[in-house]
Amino acid sequence: MKLTEKTVKNKLVFLGTAGARYASFGLIRQAGGMWLNVEGTNVHIDPGPGAFIYTHRKGLNPHWLSAIIISHRHLDHCADVNHVIETITLGGKRKKGILFCPEDAISEDPVVLKFTRNNLQETVTIKEGLSEIVENAKISFPIKHIHGVETYGTVIKNLTGEISIGYISDTKFFDKLLEAYSGVKILIMNVTLKNPRPTIPHLSTPDAKILIKEIMPEVAIMTHFGRTMVYAKPWEIAQKISDETGVKTIAAWDNMIFDLETLKTVKQR
């Protein structure tokens, strides 16, 4: 199903659901991140490898984007960011778009090239507690995550608060996540591991279950799956979590479209 600027309104599009190096760069699943439209404001979150191609295949046009968010500098989250910026800005012919990213994504050995950043309307360095309004969306970064590099998740709402999405990017589980993402209607979690591995700072399925039980969103969506999750049939894990928590839990799939108003996946032709 191809989308248009009109039909993408208040939709969340998963341009990839691969997590970590082996799944992303082994092409087990796509790794293009997420395209989010809130009341007509388009945001691309974590444009990883292939994002530019997967975007166009869905009928989405980077010209429409108002903002890009990079949660952290690991390449499975940002490998295509320079291609996306070039398209937003028509190769530098217009100043357009806001980039939100941690400091280390643009400092020494930057993953976002200075050449492309100079063409953007603005580059905003993410800090814990930052909150900005971009057109019809309020974009906040409630807490710094625990990961190998500086990492942030985000909470995005429309201006009335009727739509609210929390995105927990790569992180080790810690209790402060519960308060940081409380109150969101839609909770998206990067659940890379099937079982906890103390030396790897990623969420596992038991961590996801705790987050869902404590935050109690209306819908929870798991994504960014590593190999152990992909091979474990994440849709079956999601169903089990739904049964145990009473919260509708979805294991995202590549190119899945989710309607932010009906809180349902969109049937695709």
C-alpha cells in the first residue's frame, strides 16, 4: 500500500523493524526506522540503512518532512540520515527541516555530515528534558537512556494531547523509564532481546512486560528485533504479553501502518 500526503495523516509507518547489527546489516529485516505523521507534521525517527529507499517504496516523500530525530549515533539508527536531509533540502537549494540528535552525532567523527547539516533550517542538540513544538507536534525527550553511546527516547503529542506516543529507543532497563513514559497512549519499545543479557544494554521481553504493566498504555508496540526475537516469532510473544497484561501488544512488522486515531493497524491492499 502506497501512501500519499493526505492518507499518511495521523499514521505511524514502520519502515523497518530490525534491531542491532546482525538483524539490520544481515538484512534479516528492514532497518529504515519510523515515519510519524501527527496532524500533518511529518517526522522521520531513526533513519537507518535503507530508509531512503523504503520511504519512497511506501509512497512517502522526504520533501514532506518537518523533522528528523536520531535517538543515537549507531548506524542501524542513522545510516541514511544524510540521504534524507539531502532530499528534504533539495540538495541544499532550500533551508528546511529540523534535526534533533545527541551531541556526539554531530561532534567529532560526526554521523551527520556538516555539509548536509548546513542546509537544514536548524539542528537541535538533544538534552534530557528538552521539549520543542514543531508545527502541530510537541516533541519531548524525557530522559537519557543507558546505552553504549548518548541515547534518548522521545514522547510526541499533538497540541491537544489527544495523540501521545512514547518511543523507548535502545537502552538497558532502569526504573526511571516508568515515570518518564507514563501517560502515553501508544508505547513503542525497542525490544532487541528475547531473554535478558546483563552485558548487553538492550531491552528484553521480560523488560517489555514490566514497562507495559506499569505504564499501562492503550496499545504497546514492540520493534527493533534482534535475531533471537525474530527467530522466536515475536507475534507469539506479543500475544502472550497481551494475555498477561491486558494491554493490546503488537509485534511490528516491516512496512506496518498504524492509525494513531483508531489505534489499529491499517489493512493493506
